[in-house]
Amino acid sequence: MLNLFWISVSILAYHLIGYGLLLKLINIFVQRNKELDISNIDLPTITVLCPAYNEEDVIEEKIESFLNLDYPKEKIRMMIISDDSTDNTNVIVNKYSEKGYIELVVQKPRKGKQCGHNLVEPTIDSDYVLSTDANSIFQPDAVIQLLKVMLHDDQIGMVSGELKLNSPDGQDSGEGLYWKYESFLKRSESNLYSIIGSNGSVFLIKRELFTQVDAASVDDFERTLITLNKGFKAKYAPNAIVFEGVSIHAKEEVERKIRIIAQEWFAIRRQKKVFANPVSAFMLISHKLIRWTFPLYSVGILISSTAMYRSNLFLLFSIIQLLGYSIGAFTINRKASFKSNKIFKLAAYITAMNYSAVMAFIQFVKGKQFATWNTIREDN
């Protein structure tokens, strides 16, 4: 039991702390690229794809942020792919389509984001494709910042931007802390070699790499693996920023996480060639696979520490874990958030992550894939 305890603790400690520290140490010896000056470059053409399902609350702000981008209007257009929306999304988009830079494509019947991408893919004739979400609001220089990284090297095929989460009252479900650590890992992985997962709210990809994908694909992750498998690298542009509202309750995140992690398991199976590259394999295991199997090590710690309860140290471990999971489950199922208690929010987030990982793997084993889903805003 002692071996089980320390193996489980070591793996979790490596994933949560050690991997990031190792990347930081390695990057001390890796030269960073200087920022590329693109002021005198003939800028490429870009097609912005924005799938939307019942996004009447945010779609107008999204369009306005697109129109305010610091990019030549004749070189960029936006295609909003309405997934058979039943609210006023289509009406709002049509008000702007007369400007010529915005096109509404309606997918009927509703089939999901990737089917929407596959629907318009044959019509895209631009140099690059920018994929974004309806509720992700562009900072004006977001596209320019993506291109500063993309045009630095011909071997770069994809560039992920940065998602900034905000909340009117400064609260969140614990997701904000997660994103800060994710951003750190992406910066470190990008500088070392390549990121292994892009940000679905904003990423830029070469047109030749933007191909048809599985209808249930989680495209920000799978397209990154496709990019790596085709001999290109995926990089991170921390100054290419979009903004989204943060979720307040951890319960809101559970269903989304289950869907995403399950889809990523399927993507790994389809793109398993990525493990042939030892650097990509190292990053993928350290960053993703250990996270998806997080419950194994959590259970290992709980079982082993409980079995060794006669030791005060292991008894304390058991009590802390059981108390943490109890607080987490209680917090998740509360309708109101705990506005000032960060411990409650963190416990809820860790509990939700463990539960989501278990349920996602069950869905993967069952072969259940998700092509469509409701947004958190719609569910509320």
C-alpha cells in the first residue's frame, strides 16, 4: 500500500507541478524567437469561421468585435454557421450580412460544429482559416498577433490564441486558475517545440491543413494533432486575445468536461501516429493523458492512505481527501456559489474534474460520441 500511495502521489505531483517546472528548466536553454515585424508584409487572406447555435445574447457583440479588428477589410471575412438556430441568431446576423464582410450559412438539420465546418470547407479559398466561438470577443489586434507568430516560420501550421476569462463580480468555478496554468504550459511547450492542444475560442490554421474532420471531433485538439502528424508545428500567441464570461458554478462545467474529454480520447485514437514523435508523445502524456486518468491516482491515494490509517500522517491524508470531496460535491450541487470561499471553489473544481474524467472514459469505452450539445447559456 505504501508503494501505491507514493506512486500515485508522485504522478499527480509531476502532472500538477513537476511537468511545468521541467518545461521551465528546459526552456532556460532554448532561445526564444523575437517578435516578427509584419508592418511591411503583404497580409494574407483569412476566413473566420464562427459556428453558432442559439447565440442571440452574444452574437451581435461577436460581430462588432470582428468588424473592429485591426485588419484590412478586403482581406478578411466571417462566415457564421448557424446550426439551425431557433432563436433570433439568424435575424441578427442578417442585419450585418449586407456589409459584405459577413456571411450567414444555415445548417439544416442541426448537426453540430464540425459538420458545420465540413459543410463550408470546400468553399474556403483564403490563405488561412481562423476558428472561433460565438461568445469569444476579439481584442482588436488578435488577428495581427496570430500572424506575427504564424509568419515567423514556414514550419508553423497552426497558432492558438489566448482566452481571457472574466466575471462581472470577479468570481468563478475554479476554471480561472486552471486557465492560468494552461496558458503557462502552452507558452512553455510552444517555446520548446509545439503545443499539443489549441484554444477552441481562437486559433489560426493554414488552409491546406484545414480538412474534413469527424463529426464528433473536438477540433481545437484534433486539428493540432493533425498539424503535428503532417510535419508542421503548432504555436501559441499569448497576445492574441479573446474574452469570454467565466462560469460561476462548477456544476456548469461537468457536462462540458465530460463531452470534451471523451472526444479527446477518440481524437487520440484517430491520430495515434502523433506518438511516433518522442517530443510530442512526452508532452501529450504529461499534459493530457495523466489529467484524463487523474481519478486513478486520486483513488490510489485514498485507498492506500485509508488502509494505513494507523499512521497519523496517512489518517490525515484520508480525512483531508474525504472532507475535500464532500465539500466539492456539496458545492457543485448548490444553486448559489460560495462567493468568498476559494477552498470551496477549488474543492468543487477538483471533484468535478475527477468525476468528469471517469464519466468521459466510460463514454469512450461505450463508443458514445457527441456531435451536438447545448451551450451553458442555453441550459441556464
